[in-house]
Amino acid sequence: MEKKLEIFSHFEECPVRKVLNRCGDKWSVLILLVLGEVDNMRFNKLHKTIGDISQKMLTVTLRTLEADGLIKRTVFPEIPPRVEYEITERGKSLLVHINKLVDWAEENMEDIMESRAKFES
Amino acid sequence: MEKKLEIFSHFEECPVRKVLNRCGDKWSVLILLVLGEVDNMRFNKLHKTIGDISQKMLTVTLRTLEADGLIKRTVFPEIPPRVEYEITERGKSLLVHINKLVDWAEENMEDIMESRAKFES
DNA sequence: AACATTAGTTACTTGAAAGTAAGTATCTCA
DNA sequence: TGAGATACTTACTTTCAAGTAACTAATGTT
């Protein structure tokens, strides 16, 4: 009998995939990294800090991060409006692992770039 | 003076992003997880194990993983052809961190699903 | 002679993520 | 009086990752 890999049956409905898919989009990880460095940050400050994100994608990504409980959104009923975003404990616990990945990428990127260059030839 | 977030200047050329982007695609992580469980695996066995990947995407993803030195491809000059894929040491070192993320996702997915449900209402 | 096997390639299509640009509400300040 | 600030929303367009399906080479098998 062959060894079975149970993990991968019905993988399309896999909840792990559902959760991790959100780490694979273009902006979520970056926003978490930024909010992990500060107490909180307002919308426009985030926009300027990241630089190349559109307002729309900033809004969309912040909403999904909020929906997952990774960041907290606080509205101050002032005019002009003030909205502050901060990372939650859950977000911080994820960020620990993301930072490990970033460290790994920094440690290995030279070797990887070299591998890619070799591979093309 | 405000605190600067150096990490994010010129982020589009950021090598960390270049490396981690490949973790964000649909199949790379899954293939690494499979190859992390066995000594090696042939193309068609991988295809059947994953189930819902197309031949094309399996080829494409294996090629990029190979280009990054995360897996090794060995061709045996037989007919019909035999090609074996195995994870490299570099791939294993990445997999450690990926598995941490998977563990985190498993630990937190219930809470996250609950948060998402609440958020929609 | 035709079918199976293996590990692909090729050409075309689709769909979802992301981008663009303009509009919105409300107040303050010059 | 009209321009600026803030945090968006909306409608439309683009892009590219991924999917589909057919084709390939070389040999062994019936």
C-alpha cells in the first residue's frame, strides 16, 4: 500500500488555503508589515508610506484584513474624517511568521537570484 | 522628525518581494509541501497526488521552483521518459517557515471564519 | 497496425485581481 | 467663494495567472 497524503484531499475547500490565500495577494503582507512597525496609522499616511498602492486597493485590502481580525479600524467622528488602523494581537501573531519568511528571503535572495540567472542560460 | 520605514522605499524592485511573490502563486507552496513529505516523486504521480492541477501549471510551477533551486529535477534517459523531482536543502529550509504558517492558519482558522461571518453582518 | 505510456508543449480562452480616474460629503481656512 | 483636506465609493478598463484541450516523440504491448 502506498503512503497517502491526507492533507491534500479536497484541497480546494481546505480552510488552510482559504486563510493563507489572503497572504498571497499583492498588498496584505505589506500593510501588515507597516502596521507592525507603528502603534497606529491613518489612511492617507498608509497611502503615502506604501506609495504605489491605489486608494481603491488600500481600502479593499484594509477591509479584508479587518474582516479577518488582523487589523482594527477606528473611526473618529470628526470633520474632516479621521480613521486609524492598528494591528491586532492576531495580526501580530501572524506577523511573527511572516517576518521569518522575510528574513529567509533576505538570507537566500542572492543565491536564488544566482540560481535563476544560471537556469536561464 | 518622523520615523522612516526604510524597508518600503522602491518596493517594486524589492528583492524580498521578488522572492516571496513566488510563494503567493496558486501551486508552489502545495508542491513544496508534497515534495517535503517524500524522497522524490515523478511528474504523473505529482499530478495525481495534487489532483486539480493542470499539466501545464504543474510544468510551469515545477520549472520556477527548479529555477529558484528549491527543487531538483532529474531526467532518466529512458523510454517512456522518467523524471524525478525532489526538494533541495534550500527548499527544506523554506518549508520550515511555510509549515509554521500552515500551523498558524490551522490554529486560527476557526476564529478567522467567525470574524469574517461577523464582519459581513 | 494501432493503442498505451510518460512528460511534457502549444495555442487559445477565461476570470479575477488590480489599476485608473472621477465623484462624494462635510467642514475649515484663506 | 472656492480651494483643500480626509477617507472613501463607483464605474470602467487592463493585465496576467491560470485553465482547456489538443498535440508531440519514442518505444513497448496486443
